[in-house]
Amino acid sequence: MSHPSRPLIVGVTGASGLIYAVRTLKHLLNAGEVVDLVASKACQMVWQAEMGLAMPLAPERQERFWRQQAGVTTAGQLRCHAWADVGASIASGSFRVLGMLVIPCSMSTVARLAAGMSSDLLERAADVQLKEGRKLVLVPRETPLSLIHLRNLTTLAEAGARIVPAIPAWYHQPQTIEDLVDFVVARALDQLDIDCVPLQRWQGHRPHDSGPSESR
């Protein structure tokens, strides 16, 4: 069930795996959702390293950039915010939203959130979700995980965040990288009660035709 009247905040950190953010935007916007997006400062470096692209700094240009990458020109509503704009709407608990999805989420972001630190708009928006008792979904993309990582993730889970590691399944018989990515995106959005990703969901085992049970 989607709630188009209230926006969803999407945070994109400097973790590897920007395809997760791009596919998330693609599905949300195609479904007509309202998205407030904030990309961290480190995200710009990752775009250059992974895709050879320069992500613009100005919010208006960022909107066009993200729509181009997602392949969605007009559907939905997208508002981009500068990473340093801590006075933006999403920095306040009085701004009503569905919650926030951080995808992908770096371990440095996890550490600062677990410590209650807000050094930029992305972290402030995430901290607001926790203090307001709203939904905060984190999609960490790191391996292996150190004991420090695990303890920080546990702290956030205890504070109410939902942790959805970027680990795809294979029971839906994926044929492409996008199929694997979309599984993670769908499971992350499930935590926010948003169902907009076409996904072959698990239906249980099918009964097998067999003869009489063998006596034991």
C-alpha cells in the first residue's frame, strides 16, 4: 500500500552500489510516489568512481540527473536537497513524511547515526526519523562486517531502525543484475509498506505428485 500524499525520504551515501539507489528511484517515481532525495558528499565521489559521471551539486540539476539515471522523465515527484542544507524541510520533525530509506548505506553513516551525530542533512533526516518514532530503513552494503559494524547496526535496530542488508535471493529465478537489485529494493520498500516493485514473491512449496507413501 502506498501513500502518495506524504513523501518518502531517500538518502544515498557513499557506499558502493549506486544501482540500488537508481532502481529505487525508478520504481518509486514510476509508481507516482513523492520522493525527497538527499545524497551525501561522498556519493559524488562514488558516482565518479563507479560510473564515470559527475553528479551535479545544485538541487535542480540533481533532479534532472537522477531522473536521467533512473530513466523516468516526468512520473512521480522528486525533490533533491543539498547535502549541507541542514535547514531543509526534511531536517525537521514537523515535516510529515512516510519515513526514510538509506540505500545504499555506508558503515561510516551507520556509525554516526548509532552515535547520535548529525554532520549533514542526510544524517539529520535519519536522526529525525528515530526521534519521531518513524520508519528508518537502512540498506548496508559492506562485507565482511566487523564487530564494530555489527554493534552499531544492533544499536540502530534497538533504536527502531530496520536493517535490510543488500543480499538478494535466488528463488525468484533472477535473469539479470537488475533482477537481483530489485529483490533488495522490494524488500527494503516492504518495510515502509510500499509495494511498487514487480517481484515474484515466495508462494511456498508446491506439492509433488507421488505414489502411495512408502511404509516405514
